[in-house]
Amino acid sequence: MSDRPMNNKFRNEHELPIHEVIPQIKDALSSHRSAVLIAEPGAGKTTETPLALLNEPWLEGKKIIMLEPRRLAARSAAAYMSKMLGEQVGQTVGYRVRWDSKVSKDTRIEVVTEGILTRMLQADPELEGARLVIFDEFHERSIHADLGLALTLQSQSILREDLRILIMSATLHGERIAELLGDAPIIESKGRVYPVETRYVPILNQDDVETVMKRTIIQSIQHDQGDILAFLPGAKEIRRVQSALENEVPSDVILVPLYGNLPLEQQDAAIRPAPAGKRKVVLATSIAESSLTVEGITIVIDSGLQRVSKFSPRTGMAHLTTVKVSKASADQRRGRAGRLAPGICYRLWSEQEERMLRPFSVPEILEADLVPLALELAGWGTADPNDLLWLDVPPKGAYEHAVQLLEGLGALKADGSRSITTHGKAMASLGVHPRIANMLLKAKDLGLGYVAARLGALLQERDLFRGQDAARKTDIRLRLEALLQADEGVDIQEIDLAVMKRIKTEADHFMRILDIDDQPIQDSQIDMCGLLLCFAYPDRIGRRRSNGRYTLQNGRGAYFAHQDHVSEQDYIVAAELDDQGTESRIQLAAPVDGSELEQHFASHIEKQSNIYWDREAEAIRAKQVMRMGSIILRETQLANPSQDELLAILLEAIKHIGLQILPWKPKSKQLQQRMMFMHKQDDTFPDVSDEALLATLDSWLAPYVIGMKSRQDLERLDLAAILQSMLSWEQLRQLDEYAPTHMIVPSGSRIPIHYSDGESPYISVRLQEMFGLQETPRIGGGKVPITLHLLSPAQRPVQVTSDLASFWKHAYFEVKKDLKGRYPKHYWPDNPLEAIATHRAKPKS
């Protein structure tokens, strides 16, 4: 069309606010490489801007590539522009979306979804046939839009100085994006929005959003004019509200769902005007928030909720969660009611709650699974995302996790370079999540491509089974069997036919891109389902540790809420987890054989010599362990463990347990205490306190325990001999002289000396055996008095003293009086210094 005029009648009937700023847009892109267009809803930016720029001189007859965040919006925009030109889609204006495209050699405007732009850039970083890339609805901040812009900016900077970039948005901080684009000019356009009355319908505690939504829709049908667009967080809520309304609305009201997974023909039906004489209620997710006009809508009922995917670096898993919309999103939704005529917006929250809404939605790149992005950057040749320009840099934790997973999948080299491998390039070319891509490629090599194609499609869809019992059926093989039976014409009541159709369509796409022919499925191939899932989720391979509970390869715990055949298997792989609490509930899984893991995941398996102290057995265990991450696949006895390792483990166990594990007999314990006594008198003697001995096990004990493996072995040690070996001959002599083991008391008895109190050695002796001894006995070369624990004839303490002379002079007579009364048959002299010491009741006459 390059010179074909636009249908003037069509244009005059649809004069839009964007036309007022078209000259500014043209001027900006003529003099700058980038520009930012802020256009309110209803301005007409999506369809008018590309057509207005088509004949600009700087375009030189080359293409405009325009990104739309959703397939429906891309197809709708292409169709509308083609209609304005009086052409069919695929002529001057065409589109490319996942698994579908309508373009020709004459196409000058290609409307594409964001993932398609990434594929185009990877195949041709210069975008040779294009001169302008338009990012529409950039305020939605999808991860693909951020990635596409980062790659396009680098291409513009390094390869294509003549490439233009235009960012178009309804709600965005224009200054921030303009700064990223090198201080690009900002153009603003007011929208054509009719007055919209806002009515607040707060959800009370006893109600839920679906109940209030149903009630509000019925009231609006009864009192308002026009079609209704109701925003709900997800397809599940849409189905429930639709089911609840079917018998409640008048016969002239049509209920139409609109969400991303619907077949394209049903999405197209949702945005077409209602048939004559009918009213339409569109139950939609955020897909209808921007980018397209749903014909006939004058009433919006907004739940204020949306479903987003959040990734947890802690668990390594992403999960869908329902969150409140931002103020900007709420205003976008409200604007849908005023696109064609004055309208009404019901908000299912209060004005006070509205003040609490965050201004803008959190960019997807800050919360999403970054594995696909990390693979794209590796394919682009970027090891560090900081080498590119971003509005928001990908979070480091989530990105590092993504890199580790991709290395485990074999997509990136594990040498630290983060370079993409040949296998990684093949994964990226499939255009699906790297987990699924790895499974499909591995399965094809094993001749299991047909099964994997269906399994991959199953994993990307909602549950094939309907009803409350579906949650109890955690075995994904049941779903694969049901799908294959349905392929053969078997009528299975419990499956969702719409989901089955989408799964089959997706599986057929996988078959085409893998170049796999249809082939009969054997039961044994279905049993390989667990292995195939392992290729997608190696980090979620689990080993059973107790009834229904598993340890996953990534270290997380997981459990089955309901016991079944899968929950009793030694090994499983979890395809879906709820990521709640300290352990995740397993929602979908399949069993896998340990031998299959050893065969197909040899590069992931480490063989370790595991030598450790078994606390219960009080012995060293030496095993050969085959470990895959946090799970142990197999343990065998280690035939010839290293003597050095055994010794190190034994000494470490002694340090941890303490010296009480050693066979301390009274003789060896007394020797230790005598040596400690001498150390305090003379620091040339070794320090043999418990602390010092534990700190120096390597030097004093190690030579004597080589080859020992248990506490039983340690019982053979002669600790007295070992301690004596620490002393020189002269020190042994001094030890016997200055710290004797016993003392001969006046009665002739040989009494052991106790050194447990290193400062005050003592003996325990009956009082009568000390008669005649005037002064306190001393050791340590006469420097240290022996403390005397004087005992009654019944061996009970009566006095503790280290000054015997004073005792005889002052305390003896009081003690004598007491003892004489209790032990009248014993010898209690009036003068103990002249009395004969005895160990009997009375001395021999």
C-alpha cells in the first residue's frame, strides 16, 4: 500500500485525539532515534500511530514492528488497521503471534507479541528489514517487553543507529523511560473518554468476590443500559460466576468468557458486538484491561483483583497468586466503560480501600521466574544482565537461581562463563519454557517425543480433570492416560473437553516443531512419564523419607496431602507444588526409578566418600554415597577408607563429645591432676587440662588411636602411660617427688593424695590416724600444704584444715567432746600431740 490513501469516510467517522499529536510524533522521530508517547485510553494510539508513520521519509519503505502484550490485542489491532485501509489482514498490515501468523511480502506493519520480537532479534539482531519498533501498552511492564526493549536498545546502539524506537503507554512515568532512551522527547495525548460514573460496592466480610460479582451483575442488568465487562482475577473465577449466572439472567443476555487460554475464535467472539436484540456480559481477566476495545461496553464491574506469577528464590519455584490491582490498572479498567459512550463503573471495594492501592503494578521482571530471560540473554551473548539497559534490572537472587538451573539443564556451560551451549540454542529455538524445551529435546532422542509433546502441553494447561476429586489424583500419568484414551475416541466423563482441546492443539504444535510423526503409544512409554518430568524438573526429584514425605533435590521438603500409589514410591518427581509453608504440598507428580536417574543423570550425580561418626553406634561409619543434590540415591560400605580420614573423624568426634569418651581410670585421672598441679608450680610441665588436651589431640593422642574406629576400640587405651609419655625422665622424677600419689600418715596408713582441686591438694583421713603429728604436711618441695579432711571413725567429715597445729590447739577439744559422746569406745586422748596414732578404735597396748 505504500501510497494507498486511507478510506476517508472511515477516518472522518472515527476522528480521534491522537490525530492532534501525530505531527509532533513525526517531528520527534525525524530528529531523534527514540520517542515516548503518553496517550490516555481512547486516544487511538494503537491503530492510528503506525499508519500515520508508514510513509515517513526516514522509514525508507521498510517495516514497522509493533509489539502488543497479548495475542488477542495483536490480531485485533492488525484487523482494525487492515479494515481502515480496505484490505485483508496479511497485506499491508499483518500479525505474528505464537503458532499463528498472517504476513506477506507486501506487509509493512507487523503486529507481533513480545516473545515474537525476542525470536526476531535472536535470529537477526540488526532487524534488517525494519526501521521502527513500537512498544505498545508498555505500562503493563511484562517481562518480554522489558527484555525486548533491552535487546532493541543494544541493537540500536551497536548495530543500527538508524533504527527508531517508539514507546507508547497509557499510564507511565514518561520521564523515567525517556531518560533510559537517551532523553527522548515525550509527546502527550488526551484520550477520548466519555464520562464514567463510579459506584463503590464494598465486599463485606461474610461475602466473597464471586458472590458480590454475581449480585452486582444481576442488579446492573436490571437497572442499567448497555453491555457489561466484568473483571475477575482468573479463569477459575470466571467459570464459577458464569455457572452461577446461567439460570439467573434473562434470555436476551449472553454470557461470554474472555481469558488468555480460550481458543482464538472464542476470544474474537467476546470482543464483537452483541447480536441484534441481545445484551452481552463479558467475564474477563486483565486481558481486556487495555489494547483492545470490547464493542458495546458501557458498564464495567471491577473485582479489583488480578492473578500474577511470583517467583521465590528461596524455593526456586514460581506460583500464581491473587493480588489487588494498582490504581493505574483500576483506572484503565474504568476507562473501558467510557470508550464509546457515557458509562458506569462498579468497583467492588470502598473509597477508603481505594486510597490504599499502590500507584502502579509491580513490573513482572521483579517477581517472575527469570529462567526464560536468562536463556535469552545467554543466546544474545550477554553473561551479565547489567550489560544491558533496563528500567528495572532483573533481581540478582532470582537471576542466579535461573543460571544455576540452566547449567543443570545443560543449556549453559558450567565453567562460569555462562555461555550458551548447542543444546541451549536448540532449547531457545522452541519458544517454550526452558524446562519444557529440555524435556521435549531429551524425549525426542529417546524416541518418546509423542508422549513428551502431550505431557508438555499438559504441564502448560490447567488441570484436565474436573471436580473436587481432581486434587486427590496427584499422579500425572492418569491425565496422560486420559488424554491418550480421548485421542482414541474413548468418552471420559471427568475430563474438561475445552482443556483437552487446547492440550491437543499445543501438543500438535510441539510435534511439528520437533518434526515428530504420530506413533502408537505403549503402556511402557506412559511409565516413562516420571523420567521425562525429571528432564524438566531435575530440582524437584524427591526421595521418600517417611510416609508421604519427601526430600527434593533442591533441599526443600514436600509432602502428599493424600496417600496414593505415587506417595508410596521411593523416588518421585514433582511437576507442581503449592510453595506454601516450610514444606510444599505436592499437587502433581510421577514415580521414577532410581536406576533411571543413575543412567540419565550421571552428570548430576556425585560420588562421595562419606566418613562420619555415628552417635548412636558410637563408631565411625565409612560409606560410598551416590548423591544427587540433597538426595542420596545409594549407599555402600567403603572398602578401604583412608586411615588419615578415619583418624581425623575420630579426633573430631572426641573434640565434639569431650574427653569423657576416653577410658579414664582412677590412676590415669589422678596422674592428669598431678601433672596439672605441677604445671601450676612449674610451667615447663605440660598443660594437661581438659581444654588443653582437647586442643592438642593431634599431638598427644593421635599416635595411639591410629586404626581405631569406635568407643569400644578406645577402651583399650592406657591413658596413664600416654600421659606419662609427655614427660621427660627428669619431670617424671620431679612428679614423684613433688606430687606424690600417697602420703604415709602417723598411723602408718598409706593415704592417697587428691589433686582434683589444683590449688589445694588434700587427703581424707581419720582424725585418730593423725595423733602425734604437729604440723601440716607439705608437698611441692615444701611449698604447698596438704588440706586435711579429718574424718570420724565412721568416715564422716568432722573438720577441714590446712593448719594442723592450730587445729590441735583450738578446735580439737570441741571435736573431741562431740566424738567421745558418739564413739565412747574409741581413743580420745587429752593431748593429741603425745598420743599414739592408730587406725583402730584404740592403739595396741
